[in-house]
Amino acid sequence: MFNFRFLCIFLLAISALSFVACSDSSEAKEISKTTSATVSAIQSATPTPTMEIATPTPNFETSWPLSIKDALGQELIFDGVPQKIATISPMATEMLYAIGGSASLRDRASNYPIEAQDIPDVGSAYEPSIETIVANQPDLVIIESITQARFAGILSQAGIKVMAVKVESIDDLTTYLTLLGKIIDKQKVSADVIDDIDERLSTAKMTDTPTSILILIGDRDRNLYAARPESYTGLIASTLGLDNKAAGLPDSAPYPGFALMSTESLYKANPDMIVTITPAPEPAPRLSDSIKEIPPFAGLKAIRKNNVIEADVSLFLQSPGPRIVDAVEFLKDALPAE
């Protein structure tokens, strides 16, 4: 016989178990939600670790033997720092001293920096005394590659190591300052010098509409020659961002990189500014004064507006090298006002 009382008790028991199970499931879900939220909060509050990549410290020590190529394409090998160095051009002397080196011999025109004037000279940079150089037996002779290339073979035959340098661009200047820094084991000094030059040139460079310019030099016959952009003198103007009106003219002067200027070509150029260089020392008259006294030039824009300046022959012509930054800054300061 069916027991109704037993059935009711059974159903009540099942309901109770279901309630407990449901309660346990809900609590578990709530606990799970709370735990997940807490973990997320902790993760958000904890900074994500970053990997710091250490910048390698530059190695400024020269490794020996050192092999380099000079401005003439010669491969030179050095087993150590040369102890006696002869610099027989102003370019070579100024580059060596700029990075903390010193010379045992110099050419007569190498008078910067002032301490270079205390060392013996070998005569003119164009005709140095080969006998004096050989007798001194330097470990290295530094020459300028364009006008002194012929000395490389002569001195090499005498068993003397010769390195040629050049400054036809800012990249050239950087290259040979760097190489000299390695040769005399002063790479940190040369790197600092290069950084200073780069910073100053970057500051000086013009960003506005370029001023047109001619840089002129004269000879004894009163001929005038303009520095082309390919010359070191022209490099000074182009580094500043000026419009060199001698661009495209043929190389036709006794000075490499200069073009002969007739009255007609001067009027055709008619620059905003004229910079003059007088090779002869004072009291010889300055070209900046005498050019104003030549009647045919009176109508030139630069002369009418009195925008004619005299540049230092050493900075602008005789001593290509680290002081190009001084020449650029001088030229910027001399630019005519708008």
C-alpha cells in the first residue's frame, strides 16, 4: 500500500538538498568573482616591469697595430703612438693641436695655436726643407693632400712615414680628426672636438632665404678671383647656407678652386655681400678698401649698401681645418641686416 507520508518526507529531503546545492553554487560564484576582481586590482596596481638596456660605454683606447687609409689612399700601419710628428702645413698643425697633440717640426706659416710657434720650422709649406725633415727623423710627417702630395713619395723613399689629410668638406674634417685621434691615442678628445664643431655649425647655419655672396681675392695685377663652392673658402659660405654666385664658374685662377672675375661677371653676379681676402700682410692696402675705389664697381649692390668686409686670410684661405667654425661664425655675424 502506497505510503503517502513517506513520499512527503522524501520530497522535502530532496528540496532541502537542492537548496543547499544552489546556495553553495551561488556562494562559489560570488567568491570566484571577488577573487578575480582582487587579482585584477593587484595586477593593475603592480607596475609592469621594464627591461633597461644598458648603453655600451664607448671604447676610446686605440688597439694596436692600427691600420688607416689617408687622403691619398695610402694604407699606413702604426704599432704605437708616434713620438715625433712633423706637421708641414697649417692644416696639419691645427688639426693635430686641436685634439691635444703636438709637433716637433712645422712649416713657417703654422703659427696657430700660439704654442706651435715655439717649435722649429722647415721653411715654406710649398718648398719645405726635405733635408731638415730627414735629419730630424720624425716618426710621422703629416701633409696636406692637394698641394703637398709630391712630398709623400720623396719622404717615403727616405724611410719616413707620411700621412696626407684634407678638408674639402665637413665630413673630411671629421674623418681626419678621428683618424689622428686614433693615431695619437686621444680618441675621446677628438670626439669632443668634433661634437663641439658640429653643434656650433648647426647653430650657425642659416634657415631663412640665403644671402648671395662673392668671396674675392686679388693678385698684384689687380685681377679678382672668386672662391667657387668646391674650394675650402667656398665651403665656409656653403656651410652657412649662403648663395655663392661663383657656383658653376670655371676654375681659372692661380689659387685652386677660384675663378677669374671680369667686370661683366661681377655685375652679372651682383651679390648682396662681398667678402675680400688680402694675402699680403699689413701695411699693404686691404682689398675691401681698394675695391670700393674702382669706378666700374661703384654700381654693385654690395658696394652701394656698404656690405663689403675683409676676412682673415688665415681663417678663410691658409688654414683649412678645425677653425672653419670660427670662420662660419664670423661670416654669420657680418651678414647684412634684412
